[in-house]
Amino acid sequence: MSDVGIIDRAVAAAIPLVPTRLVRTFAAPYIGGETLEQALSVVRRLNAAGLAASLDVLGEDVHDEAGVRAMVAAYRQALAALAAGSADAGVSVKPSALGAAIDWDRCHDAIVEVLDGAAASSAGGGRFVRLDMEESATVDGTLALYRRLREEGRERVGIVLQARLWCTSADVKALADLAPDVRLCKGIYLEPPSVGMQDREAIRHSFSALLRQLLRAGSRVAIATHDEVLVTDALAAIDEYSVPAAGYEFQMLLGVRGDLARTLRRAGHRVRIYVPFGKDVFGYSVRRLRENPAVAGHVARALLADLVRGVRHGRRRPDGQGVR
């Protein structure tokens, strides 16, 4: 049975009707800020706590050349700033933000510019760039782009694979010759049953199997989950395959399960926090919640509980108005 209910879907559909100021307020813990300097401050705080970071410039579905140029410039500026501050951080890029909607060749050229900036920003081969995965319709194009980059000799670039997609096991096999650096996640995009798994436990089992498939193939794996069941299973897999510290890391989203991130770090595991930033906070928040109604419903229930507590204790609402 699907873990997405009718109420969750209704909440997700209503997200665009929520006032922008409220979306920005509630999104704040999960966003590194609207400016690069704000995001860098978050990175410094994370690094001070022993956590690595990955910056993502907000903005997707760019359909014009000016937008692509602006995104390339933003990433190169971020990479230069990370280098200047000797930050323990790389960047994540979405193909749709760098011209995939225009043409995959244009997207390739834009990402090469980002990779060149990453190489120039740091010694020892440059900073790492993660090529994000988006909805299923873009998977083949993204994997072909990744292979093209690797065959051009670009080693400091990784890919993302989603456990909920039926095709992912075959994709792991197809990528094996590249020994890719893979960020393995459940996948936030809801897909039809013919494309993606609908059952929560099925997705968990897929994640576990894919992690072991990747480790057996010699891939370095970024284990991206907040799910304690999957975290404990991943720890068992790391022991099972005697994976060295350099062969994996855990990844989590800013503002989500910081307690778990700190616990893993104290236990000696490398942990990286994904830090999105930029002006497109409203658009990003709306897209993420609409793409995954289960998340939207969870957020709505959390906000309702917080509001009820606020009424009971006389707190002020996020919009600055008193609750009583």
C-alpha cells in the first residue's frame, strides 16, 4: 500500500496558496540563506562541528541562455568562496538548472564550466561536484551526461541514484565500469507504479540491496538517508564488506535529523550536510513539497502541532502576529 494518503495529496496541492512569507519562515531551518555569504556562514558552522557540506544554488527548469549563464556564474563564485575559506565542502548541480531543458549538449558545456571552476578552486584535483538526479524522465539523459563527462577524463564528479526506481539496479550494473561515486537516496519524486515503487518497505529493501550492490562493485557511496532503519542497515553493510573510511559517507539535509548526523560523526563516520541557498526559496519549497505529498503532509501536521502549542503558551505566530 502506498504511504501517501489523500490528505497528504490535498495538502501538497494547496501549498501554492500559502502566503510567501509563511513558506519562507517555515523553510528557513532547511535553507542556507538567500545569499552566498549566508550559506558560507552555515558551512563554517557545520565544519566547526566536524560536518562536511554540499552547496546547491536554488533554481531549476532554466529555459534560457541568460539563466544558464547566471547559474554557472553563481556556482563558480560559490566554488571560489569555498576555496578562499578552505571549507570542507563541494557543490551539487541539477541538470535542469544548467540547461538540460534547452539541450543536453548545452547542459554538458555548462557543467564543464562548473567543473573547471571546481578544479581551479582547489589543489589536489579540485573540489567535488555532484550531478543530481531529477524525475524519471531525465534519468537516461543524466546518466548519459555523466558517462560523457567521465569518458572525457573528469574524475571529480559523482552521480545520484534513486532507490525507488525500478531501473536503478540495471543502472548500477551499466555504470560499473566507471566505478562511480554514487549518492544513494530513496528519491523524492513520486513516480507511477510502472516506474517507481510505491510501498515504503519495498523502497527500504531496494535501498539496502542497492547499497550492497554498489559496495560489491567498488563504488564509493554517499549514503543519503535520515531513516534510522536504513542507517543501521548501512552500518551493518559497512562492517560486512569492511569498507574503509574513504569508501563511504553519510549525507543528510540541512535542518533534518541533526541529532543523528552528530551521533554518526561522534562515532567516527564522515557526514555531509546538503545546504541549498539562493533567492528561489519559495519556488524550491513549493516544488519539493508538491513532488512528495507525504513530506507536505508531514510538514503540515508538524506546523499544526506547533500552532496548537503556540496557542496554549501564548507564543507569537511566524508572521509576527500574536496567537491570542
